Amino acid sequence: MGALSLKQFQSPLLAPFDLELPAGECTILSGPSGSGKTRLLRALADLEPSQGEAWLDEREKQTFTGPEWRQRIGLLLAESGWWSERVGDHFKHLDEALLARLDLPIESADWEINRLSSGERQRLALLRLLSNRPEVLLLDEPTANLDARNITRVEELIESWRNQHQVAVLWVTHDLQQQQRVGRHRWRIDSGRLNLDSAVDR
Amino acid sequence: MTLIQLTPFDLSLASILVVALALLSHRLSLGIEGRLLIAALRTIVQLSLLGVVLKVLFIQSHPLLISALAIFMLLVAGYEVMARQQRHFLGIWGMGVGTLSMFISSFTVTILALTAIIQAHPWYSVQYLIPLLGMMLGNTMSGIAIALDNLTHNAWQQRQNIEARLILGHSWDAAIRDIRRTALRSGLIPIINAMAAAGVVSLPGMMTGQILAGAPPMEASKYQILIMMLIAAGTGFGATAAVWIGSKRLFDEREHLRLDRLSQPKS
């Protein structure tokens, strides 16, 4: 369960804005490159300083410590960082069923990070994030390096996870078809402002 | 045995060797002849000045004058630590991290050695305090400079990995732990190597000096052992303090990684 609401939130490159990410629903964020989408996600996850209020359900961000907030607000960056040599070292526990849903074998726990393809990295980074049980998901182009079959797998996994755990999802993607497939609400950054893309909100 | 006095002529002979090296550097276009000559000149001027200052302090050993010299040495060492880093901390922390760590380690270890081990009278007697402090500062300075440079360099290089851990809700302490360990190890390796090679490969400076001055070799050995232990402890504690303060400074109160607190690298 997790709804994220922002009041007069200020992130780099953007004018202050209000935004609601309802629990269990997926919101699309789009905008030209360099418009500050990634910076916005980083600020929402409290990875860098920001101003304004951010509420997770009934609690304001400042009542959490930085690590407590970040553990709940799961951020998936386009480029994932890996600090140890083997895949398994980065997980509290590796769920075999989840691995299978993204077409990864249980042996992938022993794989070396350096030998992963970019697609494997991306899928494993998503699983690493989910195994951390966040209450909100901020996804920065989570399928950018994937082939069509894996895009479908990732989309289905995120959708079922969202329904099952009632997490709010903010999904950054350029792909118009994907925007229509996965998103319920659509926001767009245009010249430093965050606007509801009302024409397509359904 | 008495000390054979060196004349200015003797020193000129030795200096001619450095000038010859500078000429060679010029011929081979190594481009370091300028730096070499300036460093040599600094050695001559600084050590001559120190000789004069110590001569005055030997006659007029007022605690205030001794403290003033000690603090001056500490500040120069603090500046050196900052100057040796590719990316140093901005503002007061640039000199602060190294100076504070050296103050904590070098000063306490030196005072401990003077009061509890050597037991000179008075304990701040110039003849013991300044040489001891000088050796402590010189060595801890190197260790701390290497450790801090390693810390900030790796934090910059591995920012993605540090942030990956922060994103998952790890504390700043967990996120920087591996980098901190590597930094500390790199700061301690020179003194460990020096201790391992002492007496077999290298004849350490202080022992050489005492033997030249006519001290019995066994006494010189004992002093050298004492100094090596103090330097190892001082470097270790100093580098630990520096790396700890430095790594904490890399994060703010909400545990964001704040690489903007580091300077741009020198070109």
C-alpha cells in the first residue's frame, strides 16, 4: 500500500508543482530528453536535496530518515549500479519464482556482474528493487534495453505487482505504445513545467 | 667521537650534483629541472631557517614559542595534505580534515611519547619535541594524504555504486564502507613496507643521524624502533580519523551523496 502526494514540490529544472500518485495505479511521465525527468525521480526518491512536501500515505518525508524513505520509494534508474562481484551479493534473497517470470534461471545468483548483458542487468535491477519491498515504484525507462518478449514480461510483472501490493507506479517512457499500454494517468514536462496530459487521460 | 662539521663548501659540492641532474633533465627534455631546482632551493632555505629557529629555541625555550612552531608545522602539513589531493573538500574542510586528523594523531602520540616513554625534563624540551613531532607529522601527512586522495577519488569513480546502495535504503555508512576500507589500507601500506624493510634494506634517517652524531649504535637502534612504532600508530590513527571524517563529509544529514563538496580535479 502506498500513495505518494507532492505539494509545491521543487526539483531541479522544474517549477514547483503538486502531484498525486494514487496507490495501485500507474502514472506515465514523459518529456524531451534533458527536461529533468531523471532529476525529478532522483529528488522524489530523496537521492538529492529538494524542496516542498512529499507525503507517503499519511506521513511526510521529513518524519522518515533518508534511508527509511528511500527503502520505501523504490527508484529504478536507467543505469543500475552494482557494488559487489556476484549477482547474489546484491539481494537479501533471490526469489526463484520472480526470476522465472523474467526468464532468468536461479543460477543467475552466481553470475558475475561484469559478464551480464545490458538486458540482464536491467531485469536483475528490477528484481533487486522489488525484493526490497518498496511501497512506491519510480521507473526510469525500465525496458529500454530489452527485446519485445522481455518488454512484455517486465510490463506484466510490474502490473501484477502493482495490483497485488497496491503500490503507486511512476513510469518514465518515450514509447507511445507503451504509454498507452501501461499508464492510467499521463503527465508531461514541457519547458520547465509539469502538466497533466489531459487529452489522453482516461 | 665528535661530529665532523660541514662547511658551506661541502654543501656546495653536494648541491652541484643536483645541478648536474637538472642539466641532464634539460638535455633529455624531462621537463622537471625547474621543479627539481625549486625543491632543492626550498630544502636549503627551509632547513637553514629551521636550524636558526631551533638555535634560538634552545637558548630561549619558552613554551609559547615552542607551541607556535609546532602549530606552524601542523598547518603547513595540513596544507600539504590538501595540495596533494586531486579532489579536495571545498571550504574550511579542505585543510580541516587533514589538519584535524594530524592534530589528533601526531600531537597526542608525540606528547604521550615525551611524557610517558622518553620522560624528558621538561617534557616539552625542544631537543626532543621538535624532531619527534617533525618525524610524526612528515609521516602521518603522507599516510593521510594518500588515504584521503584514495577516498575521494574512489567515491567519485564509484558514485553509481554508492548511489545504488543508497537507493535501496542502505545507510551512508554501509554505502561507503568498502571504499573507506580500501582508502585506509592504501594509507597504511607505506609505513608497513617501511617497517618491514627497516634495517635490512634501508637504514632509517633518524638512526643514521644519531650514528653520524656519535651515538652508540644500539642506542640509535632503540630510538629508531621507538620512532617506527610511534609513526605506525600515528599514521594509522591519523588516517583512520581522516577517512572517517572525510567519508562522513561526503554525505549530508539526509545521507545524500554530496560530491559537490569536492573541488574540480587539477588539470
